[in-house]
Amino acid sequence: MPAYTWEDKNSGKRIDIIRTFSEYTVPPTEEESGIKPEDAKWERIIMGAPTVNKPWNWGKKGTW
């Protein structure tokens, strides 16, 4: 499951939440963030593309 980064515009607090793909629009709950829902204005932060790190011998024949 992917982790989504959310930021509270009122306090500036950022939090990473693990959700399923179908729940990507659900903001953090009070239990996850420690902030009451009526006091928070959550915005999902879209980060850059994930990177893939490959070792020097990845994909070459005969190097195992």
C-alpha cells in the first residue's frame, strides 16, 4: 500500500498515512494526526516520482 503525505494548512504539520489506492482522498483522522477534524484543513502533498536504484550488475547476463 502506498503512503500519502498530508499537510495541515492551519498548523503546518505534515504526516504520512498508509492507505489503499481506493482511499487516497480520505484525510487523516484524529487518531492518526492528533488534530481534531474541525481544527484542521488537510491538503494532500503530491511528491515527485519514485526512483529505482539498481546495483551495477543488475540485468547483465553471467554476472551472478
